[in-house]
Amino acid sequence: MDEITISSVTDLLNDLSQREDKDEVYMMFRGQSSIEWPLLPSIARFPSTLDGYDDWMNFEKALIENFKQYSFPYLDKKPLSYIEWLILAQHHGIPTRLLDWTTNPLKGLFFAVENLIYENDGVLWALEPAAWWEGDDVKTSALLKKHENANWLSAYMPDHSQIRIVAQESCFTIFPFPNKKKQMPPIDLLKTYDKSINNLRKYRILGSAKQGLIIELSRLGVKHRTIFPSLDGVAKSVLYELGLYYDF
């Protein structure tokens, strides 16, 4: 796995342009504030909560059913499938087997640097999946059941049914659930998911470069109010433009 250190938007774009002539196809990007964080979905960070459930699948179903029960009064549009419920729940803080990515490298970079309370090095991951799933494919596939092949990681391109998906150019990796209550291995353990990944690359983002990168990205139109199209995003953009950085 390649690791490239970057400290500017130009560093990233130059490296990506040099790779355009290679065999890489459709890439997905994920930025994380700390380079130490594993590539795992949010549900994998709560192994102790499996107590009382037979396996990961039943745990996730319980979370989604509870989310459904209490969310209906607030929905303008009801999700039409389980994958749409997973995406909606994930965006509102419910842990699921989905891991958020974007098809836009600059938006991936934004997520790696936007929270300046993390002063250590960040990371931008670039992943080329072996195959993509889209829209209705998931409704009738085995992706959202227990995988017969527990090592297959699925890349999913959602319908543009939510404004946040459109703004962030979102896509997802769907993790297979291990048997029973076994721990979920992270993506960067390539030997686990090697058949479903063509390429995985790691861009180290120097902690000292994060503030400068936020300014560069803002000039390119990648900022809180465009990534998070809401009053919360507008408020955060206003504060960042005044140099007020804190976690809220």
C-alpha cells in the first residue's frame, strides 16, 4: 500500500494527475482527522453493545427498527428500502455497517482537515473497489444479508435522494458482518478484503498543514456551508471564516 505525504491541494492534485494514465478506474475517497483511526464502520466501534444480541445483524436491525419507530413524524420522504434507511440513520448518528466515502477527492480532503481540534496528522484514503453496486441492485442482492463470503467488501453508489448525499457526492462501503460476534477487521488490513479491492492508497496530511488546507479548500468552494447544506453548515462556515475553530 502506497503512502504519500501531502501539505497542499496542489500536492494531492499533482499525484492524482500522475496516476490518470494508469489502470485505476472509479476511485472513492475518505478523509479522517487522525491517521491512527482504523477504516471501520461506526457499528464496529460498539462491540460491547452486542451483549443481548445473537449477532451483528440482529444488533443493526434493532437499531434501525427503533430509528424507524421514532423518526416518522420528522420525515418528508419515507425511505423505500433497507439500504436507504441505513443511509438516513447513519447520517443522523445511528451506527451501521456503512462507511462514508466520496467520489470527490477535495471533499474527502476536507473531512480530513476540517476539525482543527485534532492537531496530529490526518489521512485521506483513496480506494478503487473491484466492483460497484448502485440503487436498486441492493434491494434484491445478498449485500444486506449475512454474507456467504465474509471477506467481501461492497462499494455502493446511492440514489441522489438526499440533499446531503448530493452535496458530499457520497458513496459507501458496505461491510460484511462476521459470524456471530467476531470483531470486524478494518479495510486497511488488505489481506482480509483483498479480492474486493483493486487498490488502496494512503495520503498522510501533516497536522501543521491542516489550517492552510482549510483556507485553500474554502477558496475552491469546499467549505462547511457547501458540504453541509443547512443552517448548521452556514454557522460553522461563518465561525471558521472568523478564525473560530472548535468542535460543536
